[in-house]
Amino acid sequence: MRINLKVITHALGSFGEQDGYDKRREHDIARVRIFIVGTNLLCGWLIILNIIVGWIL
């Protein structure tokens, strides 16, 4: 669990060696960042879809 918290911490912006940065975790950090961005994009598309459906109906 501690490794997961470090990955999430680095994914959210804490990216220094004094924070415990580990080069082996870069792929995990990228996965967390892709999940965050993907969730934001999905939310945006759902909002746009809701507006369009509201105009049509």
C-alpha cells in the first residue's frame, strides 16, 4: 500500500529525489496520470453530450 501512495503522490506533482523518487515507478506514475486525464476527458464529453441531447429533446 505504501508504494501505491508514493506512486499517486508523484503522479500528482511531487517529483523529487528527496520525496523518494524511484525511476522504476515511472510507468505506474504514467498510468495514474493517464487515468486522471482520461477521467477528466470522459466527464467533459458526457457534459457536452448532455447539452446536445438537451437541445435536441
